[in-house]
Amino acid sequence: MPRLNQYLSSGKHLSSKAISQYAREHPEVVDLSIGEPHFGPPPVLQAQGFSSSSAWKHYEHSRGSLDLRQAIAAWYASQQGLQIDPEKEILVTHGGMEALNVAILATTNPGEQVAVFDPGYAMYTRMLTLLGRHLLPVRRQRFVHEFESIDAPLLRGASAVLVNSPENPTGYVASDQDWNCLAELTHAQQSWIIHDEAYDTLAMARPHRSARSVPALAGRSILVNSCSKKFGVPGLRIGWVVADAAVIDAAAKAHEALCLSVNVQAQQLASLMLRQTPSDWIEQQRSDVADRLRRLTAAIEQHWELGAQRATMGGLFVFPEVSALAQRLPMQYRQADAGSNVVQWLLRERGVAAVPGLIYGEAGQAHIRLTLGGEASAFNQAIQRLSAAP
């Protein structure tokens, strides 16, 4: 196994947590170890129809409710054929972003390098900077099996490689060939592979595969996921980490220091969705996103002159190359990079908000990001406005 964070792997769990957990597991023990007030919630909540159930009154297990961890394990068994120990190999977190933070904290030390693809999700850069890790941007040149184009020597200094597949913003979905290539590229230094698979159910052009299901990566892969995208509930803030027991043990210490535990009722809702959402409902959402992708792509390809494109294989975004369009804009929209110029033109002249590709890395500066999400009426209106010729 690759190295873990020195402080988190060597430090013990807080004795107070160990004692309170023992009391939970032994009902005959009278527990005076944990600070759960005997009063509350206040009458205003009850007046609004909120009951004062046990979900309001107690901290949940710091690793997440066992019921939810079992539901997550069952999800991976059905979706990826993975056998995961819910007691030792899963940690429930406050959404996918906290899951990413504790995964980085558990597997790297301050000052170490973490490889991130460029372009890539903008929050990765801020997260790694705040955590005191060095960002190692990695560009890919091909549009089909992109990992084959990675500069192999560049990865030699990386303690971890952060992979987002399906990817925000490019829509790329890693192939089996990509995963095997990454395993070879990182074998010598035994880098951790942290797979952010938040868009797993929205893979369209090729099947989604979890890094942990790749034999050559199984022992050093960490899966980060959440309910936000697959069930359309980003406000619920339920995420998780799946990894070997030693990683989860270290990540749980970081999680306790950051958050202590996760909302009980949110975990109950997450467990319900994971266990009882019909597969045909998930397929319908994927089909709807694919239809939106077709319509949006047709609208901009018909009226815009676009550069070489990565085909959107999954996720909720398109990432068109707009340098030719930028050159045709009025002079007041030629003050910055191509993507930023087009974004300002769209905002001021078409009333459509997009995101400049530069915020996802230098390789994205000639691109913009458009979402496939949002309410149907707003999306349809955006299609009409984007269909107007520049």
C-alpha cells in the first residue's frame, strides 16, 4: 500500500470518541461521556411540524450510520460488482467536497504533489492550495484514450493523482484502456488514485467504471462519490469515501476534526434513495441529459464556428472550443482570452450565463462551459438564445 499521511496514520482516535462508541454498543453502560443536551429542539420547530425525534437529539456515528454504509456497499455491488466492507471501508461525509478533502488529507502530507488534469474541476486547485499540497497540472492531448497522451515523467513526483470521470468540465469518461494506462504510469511510485465519480450515473458514450474495479489499481484507489448528481439532491450534502480500511481510518480522524459527524436525517434519506430508487428512473434521467446534450450541441454547432472538440461522453456540461467565434466578436469583447470574451458576449448580448474555460486550467482558456442542467423552461430559453447567429 502507498504511504498515508504521517500524522493521521500514526495518531490515535480521540479517547472520548472510543469511550462513547463503547457505550453505544453496550446498553448497560450509563453514558456521561458525550455532550448531547437533554433539552431541545425549541418549540418553534415543533410548531412548524418538525418532530423532536431521536434524529435531532443525538450525534450519529462519526463514520456515518451503519445503515447508510450498508446501502452504499449494496450500491457498488449492484453497479460495479464490488465487494466493500461497510464497517471498515466506507466513510460518510458532508457531500463530495468534504470527501475529497479528507481523502487528500489521509493520503498525502503537506508539501507533497497531487496531480490534477488540466482542464479540470476548478475547486480542486483551491482545495489543494488550502490544504498545503502542491498542484501538479497534467494535460492530455488526445480525445479518445486520453491517458495515453500523459507525459509519464511528469507523474513521478505525484503522491496522488486526482481523476474525475465522468469529468467536469470536459465530459470525458475514462476507458478501460485509460485506467490500465494510468496503472502503468503510476506503478513505480505507487501513487494513490483518487477517483471523483460524482457523475457516475450520467456516463453516456461509454460505460462508467470505478477505479477500484481495475485489478491493477484496486489496492491503491480511493472512490469519492455523493448523492448530489445521481439523485438530483445537491442540497442534501451527503457524500462518501470508499477505500481500504487503513485509508478510511486515517480519513475518519480528519473528518472528526473537521465535522465530527453528519446529519442523521440526511443520512436516512440518502439510504432510502440508494436502496429504493428504481434503475429505470436513473436511466430516464441519463436519457434526458443525453437529449439535452444533443439539442444544445446542435444549437451551437449550427451557428458557431467551433474548434476541435472533445465529445461530451458524460456528466452535465459541454465544453466547446470557441476561439474562432471570439475572433468574430465586436472589439469590446476582445479584451481577454477567447473563452472569457465569449462568456462576456453571451452574458451581455444573449442573456445567457456561461463559465470561462480558463478557471479550469490554462488548457481551457479557448473554451467555455455550458450546463445541461437547470429547469426545463430556462434550458429551453437558453437553447433559443444560443441558436441566434452571432
